[in-house]
Amino acid sequence: MIKTSKVNGVNVACVIADPRKDDIAAAVGLGKTVKELGQAAGATVAANFNYADTSNGVPIGRVIEGGKTVIGDIAKTVPRDELYMLDGALHIGKAPAGAAWALQGSPPLLRDGKNVIDEGIKRDQLGVDIWQGSAYRLAAGKTAAGNLVVVRTLDKVTLDALAGVMAALGCKDALNGDGGGSAYLWPSDNGWGRKMGAALLIKEGQGNMSKLIGDSKPELVMDPGHGGTDPGASGNGIVEKQMTLDISLYQYNRFRELGVKVSLTRDSDISLDSTLRSSLVKGSGAKYCISNHINAAPSASASGAEIIHSLFNDGKLAKTIAEALRLVGQTLRPTATYSRKNDSGGDYYYMHRLTGTVTTLIVEYGFCSNAADATRLKANWQAYAESVVKAYCEFTARKYTPPATSTPEPEQPVKPVDDITGHWAEVAIREAQAAGLMSGFPDGSWRPDEPVTRAQLAAVLSRLK
């Protein structure tokens, strides 16, 4: 699991872990080394992260293990950031109540992709031994996809160089851990190690994928079709698993903005087999599930959106969604909403057959095998995704507000048209204007070579009175 490479000119040992696939946790064992903690837990990888009094192996700063605070903060460490897990997802910040585990580090290296080392050093009151000069270092970061990146440098580097390494490995947020003589990544580093009293542990391939992402008791489950080793349909520049993820993440965030309790079956490119996917939905307790898909067909002429509902559902929500897609410009199949039977007379699709009492709709937004459909999908997928959000709110009688838009640019004043400067009648026209007899046209022009109408002449005569 540990790989060595050169990143941004720095030799590093690196681990990338997926919290959906790999078991990631914090372990505490006062007086224990990282190696001892890793061996005791049967971990694949163990790393130091927290600061500690290495003479007795007691962590300095808060540590949460198994949902409980086992080491408390001291005044100096209260503002410091933590690497923590909440609702199955990794975060960097100060862990809130309910966090499964947390390990403290300092200073923060990256926040939303921006180098924040200087402000972190000031906030956390760090000694010069931590931030000045070069040292062997260890850091943890989170990628946009939610994966954990752990780096132990094999070269002595500055904190700025470490931040550059984490950014090059795809981290949007990253946090420095204890380094120097404490930098330790087991089993790559073996046979030595200081007493850290706590460790970051990773057990490869033993994560909990049987859990939804988001609200624990959702009203609605968003299911991005396919994923991982199953790409789904592809054609004309579209890969189904990626577009369904983009659509579902967009809708997930919009539903949360609108106050809908919502969950996701996946939020990254992972594999979910039919049994696990359907069981996640069935066990959610949700009322509805929208499973997003992109269609394909042997014939390049097949096009349009369609929504498939269970044999045991009245199809009203499916019809509402179909009409919403039509109103934002997507064409519909000749039969835009329908159900399909299998040979036994039950539902043909497992997402209908195996999701229990959840009203599950399969939304096919269009055909990537059709060039025109693919062009529309690539240009308008966000509008189609939003139309489904609006349709759901309409159907469930929930207040809908459109997404916030950027502030429009202020209108620039229109420069008046000048068509008399240099004209032979310029002086006479300006005298007539100064006397209040003539005012020109709304755009500022005078059109001096055009004939005067009866109405215009009447207006001038009226003003002469």
C-alpha cells in the first residue's frame, strides 16, 4: 500500500486510502510506538500524526477514538486543526460532536487548495523548531474525491515544499503532523520509532461500504448509476458513470440547500454491485430514490429522456419529472414513462425489484450513442439535473427556490448617437435645441437629412406659441 516516488522533486513514501474501501481510524495506546499500535490492530499501515510527549508516550492535544475523547486539549492546542472522520467521510478542521475519531496536527498546509501555513503558524503559536528550516516531515490530506493521502518525506523539506507535495498529489486540504525524528510510516519505517501514544491506522480493503453518505434518515436517496469497474454506457465524449456522478452530486447539494433530507449511494468513482446498491436503498428508510443514468442503444437514432418506474407505482412522479425535462429543452422518448416486467411478472430492473418499499425511479437523461443527444447532455446536464430537483419539490409540495446566480453586471449607459457634428445644419440645429424648439430622437440622434413629418412640424409650431 505504501509507494515511494519523487513528487515535486521530493522523495516521499505515500499512501492513498479510500474511506469507502479502506478502514481508517485512530488508535490510542499510552506509552506505545506507532509500530506497536499498528501491529496490535492488524493494520496495513500505521503513521504518527499527533504531537506527543515522547518520554512517556502521551499525546499532546485532543484525540478522539471510537467516538469518545480519550485525550483532552490543553489551552495552547484548542484552536488547532484535526484530521477526523464524521459520517464516514474525512475532514480537516476542528472535529464536532459525533466525530468517530480525530487526531490533531499543526499547522494546516492547504485549505481549499490555498497555502495557509503562515496564518496557521501564528494561530497555533508554533515554535521555530517546527516551522523553521528543513526536516523530515509527515502530513495527511484530503482529495476532492474524499480520499486520504498520507505522506512521509524521505528528504528534509520546508513546510512550503511539503504543501507543494500535497497539492501535487491532489489534496485540497492538508495538515502537517509531527515530524523530525517522529516522522514514521510503518511498515516502510520498521525497527525504530518514538513513543507517540496514538497513531493513524489504515486497514486496506476493510472499509464499510454498506453505509449511505449524507443524512442518516433520508427522505430521498440519490443513486449515481454504475461506477468503479463498471463504467456504464459511453459514446460521443460521455462516460455514464462520471456524468451520473456529476448529476447526482449537483442534485444532492441542491436538495440539501432546500432542506430535503438526502443521501447518496456513492460520492466518488467506486464499484457497487447490484446487491449492495439495492440494499443501501432498501435499508435507508427513505420514501423515494432517484437512480440517475445515461442511455445507449445499438441504433444511433435512438434519443430522448425516459423515466422507468416500478410496476407497483402509479408513475405520477415519473410523469412530473419527464415534463420538467421537456420544459428545459430535452426531447422525450415516444413513451417517456413506463414500467417493465420480467419473465416472472415482477419488475425487470433490480432497482425496482430489490429496493423494498422505496419508490425508486430510474431516470435516463438521454442517449450518449446519439450525437445530438450527447451534445445536449454535455451542454445542459446541469439544467436537466435542476429540473428534476424542481419536479421533486413540486410533487412533494415542498417550497422550491432556484439556485443562486451571480450578480448581474450593471448596465452600461448607452452613448448617444451624434449625427450632426460637422453637418452643414449643425449650428442651426443646436440653436433650435437651445431655444427649446427641437429635442431630437430618444437615442440622441437628429437624422438631419430625413424629411420632417407633419407631427414633428406641429410640435415645433406648438412650441413657437
